Amino acid sequence: MSRITTVSNESANTEQLSLLDAIQSQLGMVPNFLRVFAHSPDALKAFLGLHHIANHGSLDAATRERIALALAQQNECEYCLSAHTAIGRKAGLNGAEIEANRAGSSQDAKAAVAVKFARALVEHKGEVTNAELQAMSDAGFSEADIVEVITHVGMNIMTNILGKASRVSIDFPKVGLKQAA
């Protein structure tokens, strides 16, 4: 059960409802974690702004989802893992790729470097090594790409924390944290 309630359309104030309506029109639904964010319209606007900027960068949707899957698993956020499994499939990821991402890798060699780098950022609280940065460059990632990976890591940590702290109800097909052996 959710420890922080979701803001329903019926309980929303004018500002919250305006934000929820905008999300509905863009996504065709309002995910529960955004309804939790809606308690603070400013926090929701900040998240949506960061999300918009991050999604218009140089990283393709599949790479963004690979990172999100890896971090949801690493940070043990079942809501985020469920959401990004569904979104990842829409971005073209198959079951084997999703499993590889959850394990911290990818079937795509370049994407595997980005996923490993993202996990290292979390594990070491940003204190990555010169070798890890060089591996990103060697794989063909520009400094702008590296900054975008760091941005996605920050955004995913924020949503993982919100999902775990609130215990928001999962409104995507549920995916358990335990991986197949």
C-alpha cells in the first residue's frame, strides 16, 4: 500500500489538475509516481522539466531505458523496474536485453559500456575512475553524452527513491526484483 497518497483528479487543486491533464494528454495516462509527485506542483514541474530536457539529448530511447532498468534493479525499486520494463519494450528492447540490462550489461557493446558506467556512478556515488570515463570515450561517447548519462542517473535515482519511499502502487505490469538464475 502506498505510504504517500496519489493525487487523484478529484482531489487535485487547480494547479495539480492542470499538470495531471497535461501528462494525460502526452502519455495517455498518468503514472502513479507522477501522482505522488503532484503533491508538490513545483517538484513535479522540476521533474517534468528535467525529463523533457534529458529526453531531447543525444542518447537514444533504448539506451535511456537500458540505464533506467539497470538502476531500478541496482536500487531495488520494483515500481521503476516494472515501469521501465514496459517502456523499454516499447523502445524496442526484448526480454534477453532487458535481463542483460538488469544484470548491468547489454547485448549491444556500446550500450553495455553506458550501462556499466551508470551503475558505477551509483555504486561509487559519482567517484568514477579515469578508466571508467576513458571506457566511455573509447566506446564513442562524447563528453556531452557522458553528461547526459550522468543526468539520467540522477533522474533515475530520484525516481527510485520516490518509488521506494512512497511505496507507490505499481500501475504497470508488475516485474519482481528477483532475476531468473
